[in-house]
Amino acid sequence: MPDKVVLDSSVIAAVFFREDDVASKAEKILEEFEILYTLDLAIAEITNIAWKKAVFEEEPADIVEEGLSACIEFVTFVCQIVTSAELYDLAFKIAVEKRITAYDALFVAASERCDAPLATADRELARKIDNVILVR
């Protein structure tokens, strides 16, 4: 088992927003690997997940905001952040080849660049790529 992993936003959000179906599996991933990578894009995606929880799922905004703060603190202080700017060319090629969004392709590119599996809760993405850990 490798000692490093790239976390996509769905895995980080699952832990800190306590998404019952994947939270415990996501937590195990965080404990299992020594080096945790994610993208700078994760901050924007996690903020959007929090917005959806508050607006569409009508979860109390103050509780969602606590989860959001914990996510951002985790990304900022625990993860090694890979910048999207250094991956855009590889990500574009992956997005076209695998027919996935550029956002997902950036995480896949980070996985390739860091030579680490990508941990995701996205079944559709996991089905289309190699070197993935499906957290479901």
C-alpha cells in the first residue's frame, strides 16, 4: 500500500460534514496514509458543497459553517496542496481522453503527478480512471 494519496473534495467533505454513507470510510483513508495531497480547487468545491447543504438541504447554516471551517483548516494545515495552474495541460488531456469534467481531471492529474492513488466518493469518476480508491 502506498504511503500517499490524493483526496478529492468529496472525501474531505464526507469527513467534516459527517456524510453518514461514506464518513467512516473516508476517515479510514485519512488515517491510513501518511502523506495527503489535494488541489487548491478543493477549497472552492468544498465551499460550494457547504452552500448546497445550507440552501438546498436546509441544514442549519451555523453547523454547516463549522464543518466548512474544519474542512478548510484540514486542507490548509494538513494536506499538501497541489496547484491547478501546474496541472492544467495534463488535466485537459485527461478530461478529453476520459470524457470527464476538467474539475475531476485536475484531481486525476494530481494523482498522476504525485504518483499516488486518487481517493474519491464519486462512483462515476472511479469507474473511468485507474489508480483510484472508491470511498463508498
